[in-house]
Amino acid sequence: MPLFYSAINVMCLYSQREGLPLSILESMACGKTIVATDVGGISEVLTSEQGVLVKPGDETGLKTALIEAMYIKQGDCIREHIISIANAKKMSAQYDHFYNGLTS
């Protein structure tokens, strides 16, 4: 995936429903700026320093967000942010905690 993400300037995921898409996490791990619909868990990992959230169905907002995203600094600052909150060990520990809570 690093080869794919190196070929784009901005990752755009404009959808009506999502959970927390792996494509957002992968893009951020490759240092790419994000434009995404504010659905599911996307707002839990994306701040205005890494990208732009758009309301579902807001096509005008999408156009503006894509232009705005071109001016957000890409690179290690985005990568470090997502790794600090969504690394595999941390996510695994959170799943363990969740499932252990269900069986208690």
C-alpha cells in the first residue's frame, strides 16, 4: 500500500456509512492528508491537523475540503499522530479489554 499512497496527494473517502475504515488508517500511516465524511469512527482519529471532515451529502463542502486539504502539511506529523492512537498493540489491548468486560 505505501506505493499506492505515495502516488496520491489527498486521500478522499466520501461515503454515507463507515465504521473506522482501514483505508483512513493506512493513508495516515503513509503521511497523507485525509478528506472524509464525518461518519462512524472517523472523527475519533482525524483532527483538523490531519485532514478535513465533511458532512454526509455536502457536495459543495466536499469541493471546498479537497482544496483546503491541499494546504495541510503532510508527512511524519500525520504518521506519528495515527501511530500514537491506532497502533496494533494498543488496538489489540483495547479489544481484549472490551471482550473481557463482556464475559465478566
